[in-house]
Amino acid sequence: MELDELELLKEARLQLESSDEQLIRLKDDTIICECMCISLGFIRESFNNKEFNLQDLRRELGIGSGCGKCLKSFEQWKTKI
């Protein structure tokens, strides 16, 4: 991963871990799944603003098929899409 991508990932994680309950819409280039290199923009584009759940993401995009960190924080980042 390049330095810019690592910085974006670090920023996204800090936002997700924040105790602030304010909804923050994350940027399209925010990487959600490092293992599969899946960004929020790709998720948004793939589901075209339709409702989805964790099983949909796993089945359609392969999210969580690596280390699983993205699955653990799903409820936090889903609300920021």
C-alpha cells in the first residue's frame, strides 16, 4: 500500500474509533477492507444507494475474507456511508 492510502486508512480508523456519535460521511477513497482493497466509493457504486447488509457485502464484494477487521467495525462505518 502506498503512503497516501495508509494515511487515509489511519484517518478512517480514527474517525471510526471516535467516541463522537456525530454522523460523518467518509470520503469515497476511504479503504474499508485492506485485504481486498475495497473503498467506500466502491461499496457505494456497487450498491447504488440501495440497502445492504453485511452478508451482501461478503457475498458480492468479498469483504471480510481476509483478516476480518472490517467486519468487526461494520456497524460503525455502515452509518457513515
